[in-house]
Amino acid sequence: MGAGKTSVGWRLAKKLGWRFIDLDEEIERQQGRAVAEIFRTDGEGAFRQIERNCLKKLSSSANNEKYVVAFGGGTFLDPENRAIAESTGLTVWLKVSFSTVTGRVKIDGTRPKFTSKKQAELLHQSRESYYALAKLHISTDHGTPDTVVDEILGAIRAS
């Protein structure tokens, strides 16, 4: 949260001429209810299964569309999701410090697993080692979404 996944992802997709998908929004569209409601009524396990199924559908070989997909904060923690992402595209970690996150995201209990500053900081720290498994690491602490997109495109061209 607060790394710029939606802002950067949308701009990157536009520059590439691809479709942008926020995975949480796609899940909400398919399920007809909010992620927070799924967590609350069905539990995290059920949500993670829905998330995995949605990601599999998006990355299906029968699907010829190209996407930039912004994952939810916990998506990349799942080894199966990482494998799907790595087999179908480039994984990018939009690295952001916790101090930047707190300046960008309200910690007001409206987001699952992000209900207090202490809890949010522990969550942020616990996920970093998983995010570091992404192929490309880009800091979003100081750049604008456009400069981050340019940095991603530059790294893609250089590879």
C-alpha cells in the first residue's frame, strides 16, 4: 500500500498500449463485493483462493490480451502467484519506505491488515523479503509516477 501500484501501473499500461488491471478491483468486480467484505465474511484463506483463481484466469494462455497488473499487498507472498507472475511477465517491486507509506495511506482501519501504525509497520517489514523476489526493484519514495514508469521502461529496454 502506498507504493504507487495503481498510479504507476496505469501510466505504464498506457505507454505500452496495454490494459491496466488492479487485481483487487478485478476481484471486487467479479465477486460483486469489496475485498474488505470478503476478508470479513469469508476469511483471508477464501480471499487468497479467489485472488489466485483470478490471477490464473488473467494469465491464461487462451487470453491474448496484454496487461499490467497491480497486485494487492499480499498477492506476491503466495509461491503459486509468484510462479504465475514470473512465467507470464516481468515482476516489479515498487519499493517504498514505511515513512513514505504513512504519508500516503490513511491508517484508519478501512483496509484489512492495516488497522494501526504498529500493525502496518510490522506488516510492511514482514512482506519486504517476499517483494524482494521480484525481478526488478524500483524505488518510489522520491520520484513521480511518470519518472518511475520511465525507470521501468528503461530497465526493460536494457535487459
